[in-house]
Amino acid sequence: MVINKVQLMGHLGQEPIIKTFDSGFIMASLTIATDESYTTATGKKVDNTQWHRLVAWGDIATRIQHELKKGAKVSIEGKLSQRSYNAKDGSKKYVTEIIVNHFETVINRKPNNE
């Protein structure tokens, strides 16, 4: 069995973009940033940020519209999707995005002794 599953935790880079179609169906488009740090063999610390495009549909998009704002820390699950389209200049463009099927807002809690 082959499984297409993505799990990410990061921060929203901007407010979600919400589109409602004539049929009433709703779509949310958003980006999250994930960070990693590592030290090279020479001892230099490297910080690396990756940006990920996400799309959600229906009830999940509605929840995103009401619950998520720019900067929110979020945990998402979804599947990787690749598509292409023809740009106005006639060139073919390729897009890789994550189709969200579940998300949770992550709340950072301080220990009780602080």
C-alpha cells in the first residue's frame, strides 16, 4: 500500500485567503512556514525556513476562516498534490501544495512555575 500523507507544524505567513464559489462551496488558501536549525561540520549554525502552500475545502475551509489568523501556530495533516496550469503568457506553470484534511491550532503553554 502506498500512502500520501503530510504532517507539518508551523506558523501562518499571512491571513488565509477565502473564496466562495457560485455553488456556495468554500476554499481556503494559506501558507505556513516551518523552521529547522542545524550545525555544519565547521560549527556554523544554519537556520532554514521552508514555506508551504496549503489548500482546504468545505467545512475545513470554513473552520480555517474562523479560527486561523496570520502568525498562528498550527499543526496540519493532509496530502501532497501537484498540478499544472497555463499562464497568461502561454507558459506552463507547476504548483505543489498540500490539501488539508485536518488541522489544530497549537497553543504554547508556559510551565506552572513561571
